[in-house]
Amino acid sequence: MIQASNITKSYGQLQVLKGIDLSINKGEIVSIVGASGAGKTTLLQILGTLDRPDQGNLIINDIDVTRLKSKALSRFRNNEIGFVFQFHQLLPEFSAMENVCIPAFIKGVNKKQAEASAMEYLDFLGMKDRAQHKPAELSGGEQQRVAVARALINQPSVLYADEPSGNLDSKNSKELHRLFFDLRDQFNQTFVIVTHNQELAEMADRKLTIEDGVVKN
């Protein structure tokens, strides 16, 4: 479902990615590990179309996203890609339900349909009774579940997670990790996860290690 070929990226004189090749199948959970500064987040941002490579091709669901213009790329990202970050990035003035609905509203889904879909995901994630609470009223684990629901609402082809449990205690980390596999089993969801958490990295179907700007395995 995802095919990256010869992806390179430099910032000034520093070449971070030196020809990344990888392929990821539908419904696969892949972890990306490596030392700090190895290029993991840079690669994830390129795979997530948040940044463009200097050269190379990235094909997601048979579309070469490196060839899309800005508006088409934004539309593709909203429809096909979900993101979960270490810090939940929830809007503090909105309820959990409203935060989850935002990508659907951007897509043009009507309010009633968006809220019904949001509630379905919040219910699946054990957050139905917390739907009207604002982020400040939720624990870190609950906020991350809301962030996962937000990432899923447009039924993306792939969900990218950057250190998703990095800000959680061990109990909530384990629950979040189990949740990813439940989502794969329930929805055949594809995950690409950058993590320093060795337990999560080893749980994945495949673990890719970035070293010196290339994938070592």
C-alpha cells in the first residue's frame, strides 16, 4: 500500500535521509526505530506528506504523492492519512467530540454525520462517557485516545504515529499499544510508528531500523 523509493532529504549541508527504500502492506503494523537524529521523524513527515523529499518517489494507494500539487496534496492527506503525535495536539477550547470531528469538518462531512462517526470511534476507544469533556478534564491516556479517534475519523488508509506513548506512563502506554492492534484487527488499519519504546517496537509486525540515513533491515 505504501512504496517509497530512493527518498533523500537534506537540511543545508546535513543529509538526513540517504536513499530510503521501503514497502508497507495494508493492515500491517510497522515500527521505525533508531538513535536520536537518525532521521526517523523526518522520514515519518515525508511518508505523511507533511514534508517533501529532495528526490525519490512515494506511492500511497497507487498515487504518487510526490507529484501532487499543494491543494491536491492537502486533500489527499485529509482523506487518506491520520496522525498521532507524542503531545496530543488537542484544541483546549473544544470538547473531545469536537476535537475528533475537526478532520471530518475539513473534509466537508455534515455535522450530524461527523458527530455520529466521532461517537462510534470514541465508544470503541472506551471514551463515550467522556465525549463532552474538554482536554483539561481528561487524563493523558484519555487525551491520547481522543487523538487516536481524531486520526481515524476519516477512515484513513494509514495512521502515522510519532512517539505515541512517549508522554504516557507505563500502564497507559501498554493500553495504547494494545489499542493499535485492536484497531488493526477490527478495521484492518495500517500503522507506521516511530518509537523509542522497545516493547512497542518488538510487538510490531516488522521493525525497521534507520541508521546513518538508510533503512538497515
